[in-house]
Amino acid sequence: MPAIVLIGAQWGDEGKGKVTDLLGERVGYVVRYQGGNNAGHTVITPDGRKFALHLLPSGVLTPGCVPIIGNGVVVDPKVLLAELDGLADRGVDTSRLLISADAHLIMPHHRALDRVVERYLGSARIGTTGRGIGPAYGDKVARMGIRMQDLLDPGILAKKLELALREKNQVLVKVYNRKAIDAEAVVGEYLTYAERLRPYIADTRLTLARALDRGENVLLEGAQATLLDVDHGTYPFVTSSNPTAGGACVGSGIPPTKISSVIGIIKAYTTRVGAGPFPTELFDDHGAHLSRVGGEFGTTTGRARRCGWFDAVVGRYAVRVNGITDLVVTKLDVLSGLDRLPICIGYEIDGERVDEMPMDQTAFHHAVPIYEECDGWDEDITKCRQFTELPAAAQHYLRRIEDLCGTRVSVVGVGPGREENVVLHDLG
Ligand code: IMP
């Protein structure tokens, strides 16, 4: 298994930690390739300790593994250092971390603009995490971003920031009636971060190429998910990067020919945080069940996630745009006790039946799910470790997911614990 991509197949929060656990020590390098501290995942280590990570790849918790923050990530250095300090306080060795010299920095004006623009949008807001992600990526594409490597050259850092603030301060003051940001103070602050981050900054592209040449295993860990992809997601209700499999190559510098498999994580139902279309969303007791039993509150913002039935149109789409080779279905146990389990197999849009993700966003906003009803089950499935131990109705539900999405289900999560899985096919 040279390079494996791990991506969310829905709108995020599918539980990617499960796969990282399953691959465990077989992986020598874990790379974050996009997003920033808008992500959040909870990892439980073999000794039962729970960690909430936002920016660092989960590999930071695996002894011997090299965690890498790739060029495609946007890094808020203050948040990164706080995360590193938090881990150090709990005895985690973070010295192996490498950060791409090409990763872009989230600056104070990015955070300020993210929040003020959302407020300005009112009911049309995206519901961002407010961490400055969108503005940082905007500046990257506009070629006025500041990169990790700029921290190593105080003169360049000051010059680039002054140039950026010349425009951003005008916007903050004149458009949004906010205070201007003082360039000198920011440079001073960021140079203190530079001192601490210097040992981690590296040519991670080269590190990864050499690791792959030696036959080491690399896990490319996506944040957010397919439907939040800026190109392939429900634009504009998306994040500003490319979580899809293609983004893994761009955001790490690993060529597509080195990718051996793409693992898609898909929840046994659907959730979404923030605004945007969500055809199978539930507003009834079933939705309340999913939210309560599934503990559907964000790791990063604590916001309640919107909940709905499994949407196979979304699953099929994720398989198609990512080339998913294996699906990992998470949280199947959350469905135990529900009498019936509708699966969305297509949509009715303005009187017409549609089986694939519609071409335009307006149509997706009008999509009314067409459901196939599956039987529920009452049994506690958390002790099941073999597919045949699952209730017949649960087996049928999984087989329908497999058939409708068009790729095999390789692992099923039946509880939050590391061992609480049914493995049908080895992910390695
Ligand atoms: P941003 O990434 O903060 O710009 O937010 C853009 C959209 O992506 C919003 O709808 C967020 O709720 C959503 N989003 C960002 N990160 C995550 C995540 O890790 N899980 C789920 N949704 C996310």
C-alpha cells in the first residue's frame, strides 16, 4: 500500500479516526493535505486516551509515525503551537512533525474578514467556522498569500504583510467599519511563532517522494469531505479547498500514479454543519434520535449537526469523483432501535426523477428524496465482529449501500471504540 487517500464521502464528520486506527502502525507518514483548523477529529489512542485534533494529522499520536502538514493546508500558527503545547503537556512527542514550507499562513486579517463577511451576508451566510479559512485561500489564489517559508525571512514577511494590509485595511475600515490591523505588531507576533516553528519547516514534497521510493506507506488524510469541496461540493456552501482525492495529490505533491487506494468514509446516515442544501434532512423524532444517539455536535465549534437519512445519490457521487475503492461505513449502531430505515435512492426535481447528483445547484435545492424503505433492527450490534453476526436487517442495509453506491463496503463501525468494527476486507 504505497499511498492511500482517506476522504469523507458526505459533508464531513464521518469519523475518519476509525481508519487511521485500523491502519495504525503500518503507516509511516500521515499527511494533512488541505483545510486548516476548521477541521476537528477525535482520536482515541490504544491506552484509551481521547484527543481532539484540529490541525495536526492523527499520525502525531502514533509512535514512530511522521505527521506532515502539506502545502495544501492553511496554518494558523498560534493555533498550531497551542495544539502542540497541549499534546506536549500530555506527554506526546511531537518532534517528528514536518510542515511544508509552501503551506499558507492564516493571518489576523483573514480571521477578521471571515467573521465580518459572514455577518454582512446575514441570512445568505455560509456558516463558516470563522477561522479565516476562506480568506486565507482567497489570498493564496490571488497570489498575495504569506507562506510558512516567509516566517524564515523577517524582511520578506514584513514586506508581504504590509502589501496585503494596504488593501485589507481599506476593506476592514471602509467597507466593514472595523479597526485597521497594525502590520508591525503582527510581524512581531508572527516572528515569535517563527522561532518555535523553524525546526518543523521542511521540503515535505521531497520527504514524501523519498519515503515512497523506500516503499514506506503514506496515508493522505483529508479534512472536511466531498460535498464540501470547493469544486465538486455544494458551492457556495463549501469549504475553500479540495478535500476530494485529486486534492490529495495537489496538496501534498504526491503524483496520482502513486495512489494505490482511496478509502471513503461514509456515515450510516447523513449529517451536515452550517448552511446549504441537504435533501434528506430530518426535522422529526428520527432526526432527534440520530442527533442524540450519534452525539452529533461539532468537535471544532460545538455546533449541533443537521441530521438526515442515508443518501445513496451522494454516496454514488462521492464514489465517482474520488474513485473510492473501499467504503468504511461508520456509526451503524446509531441506527439500532429505529423501526424503519429509508435510504434515498434518487430525487424528484421539479416533477422529474433524477438518479445522479443534479448538474445545477438550484435543482439540488429543489431535490425531494425518493426513498426505499429498509427494515430496522432492535439488537445491540456493538459486540458484532463478523458480518454474519449482524442482524439480517443490518446486513441487508449494508448490502444496499454497497449496491447503490457502486463499491464494496470494507469496514463497518459498530461502536465508538477502536475495536468496535466489522472488517469485511483488509484496508491494507
Ligand atoms: P469554513 O471551512 O470555515 O470556510 O466553512 C465552510 C463550510 O464548511 C461551513 O458549512 C462549515 O460548517 C463547513 N465545515 C468546515 N469544516 C468542517 C468540518 O470539519 N466538518 C464539517 N463541516 C465543516
